[in-house]
Amino acid sequence: MEYLNDMALFVEVVKMRGFRGAAESLGMPNSTLSRRISGLEKAIGLRLLHRTTRRIELTEAGQLYFERCKRIVEEARLAHEQLGEMLARPSGLLRVSMPVDFATIYLAPLIAEFAREYPGIRFDLELTPRQVDLVSDPVDIVIRMGEPPNSNLIARKLASMKRAFYASPRYLELFGEPEQPAQLINHECLRMRGSGSDHWTLISETGSEQVEVGGRFELNSVGMLRRMASLDLGIALLPEGIAVQDVASGTLRRVLAQWQAPPVSVYALTETRLLPAKTQRFIEFLRDRLDCA
């Protein structure tokens, strides 16, 4: 199809929300890209984009064309990559959105290893806790902790992380150490923001309990929870891997050692099951290294 290349350019412009970012991603002059899209509009006979000095917006026809073209371009790219060397040696720009603390603590060394193994792949990494729209945002993969949203996205489980309860020795010296889950009500509990933040579920070999918890601090960052616990401000519920260094150094100590919280799952979210080689390899690599349960 003679318009397929220009369709791919159009899809990239929409994904990057402008000609400048798309031109940089594609490695071509901005003027050339603009001329190709204009030629595509003339060939179709309809305007696809409203252009302003600051941004581009899709027309009604452009929105319909983008939704159709995106699938066609993805399938064409996948078919091309599966024809040989590119599948074994994937290349291109990989865009990943990740939670800040999980990326810094767990993923950074894995990404470094992956980058050495696949030198043809370039990386655009966004560290943010916000929900990313894979349809409109220029992202290939979203990695998130917790159960995935009930949506049309494809969720692939990467890991299941054990969690336990931690406090600083100084906090325990000042306020005492809880011996039973019910005693948490008398303590400052450092909590993650969200539904259910005022109740913790604890599991042991003999069963489970749900207890009411409270405190002055409610946050949206696991790293900040860990830091505030180390500053004697309360008891924090943390993934074991995030607390391991502080426990080894004596900054934090595990409390209620016979109890743990339900594990939290980590997922890779994609818009489609039809993934290019670079995306497939990255997900497979993380699954293998994180030892998904």
C-alpha cells in the first residue's frame, strides 16, 4: 500500500503530540515530516490535524483515521520484525512508565543489564505514580504495583512481592513494640494513600486478621514511607526487598515477625497483545529476572 509509510508517520505524530517530538523519534527533519503529512491529507482529501504554534489536535476525520491506522501500522511493524534478525536483535525506542521507588530500587539494575544485552534499543523512561493513558500517551509499557485496572489493557504479571511491618529501633524504644495485630491501633502507622488505607490485613500461619490503623501520615510513595519510618515516625508496611538494606544496617527492624501483609503484584500493561520485538523482549526479561510467582 503506497500510503503505509505516511500512515506510520501520522501515527507517530499523534502519539508524540506534535511534529518536533515525532521528528526526533523518527530521526528525520521536522520540515520533511510536516510535508509528508500534508501530502497525506491532500491524497485523502480531508484535513487530519489542526495545527497551532503550540500543539496539534486531531480533527474528527483524523481521530477515525488514527484509530484505524494505529492497528495497521502496529501489525505491519510486527510482521516486519518477525522476519528475521530484528526479532533476535530488537532495536528502536522503548517507552516505559514506571513507579518511582520500584524503578529506582528494583528495575534500575535490570534495565542496565537489559541495555547491555540489547545495544540497539534506546530508552525513554518516565517515573511517575500517575495513571498513564496508553492510547493517547507516547508509552509502550506501563509498569504498576497492585491489581490492574478493569480495562481493555493487556496485563502481564511480572512479580509478587512479599510485604512486612517495619519501624526504627528508636520508635520502638519510645512507644513500645506491638506483640499482636490489634495493638497497631495504639501506634502511628505510616500508610499508603488509597482505599483501605485505614485498615491493614495481616496473615500468619494460623490465619488472618484485619485491623484498624491510623496516624498522621498518609503518602503515595513507598520510598518516602521507608524514609519516614527510619526517622522514628511510625510503623510502615513495606515490600521486603525495599526494607532489606535498612534492616541490615539496623536503621529499621521488623515488627510482628510472625505476621505479614498480602503480597502485592507487579504488572506490565500494554494496549495490545501484538507487541514489537523490543517490547516483548523487555517484558520477558523482567519476568525472568523478577521471578514471577
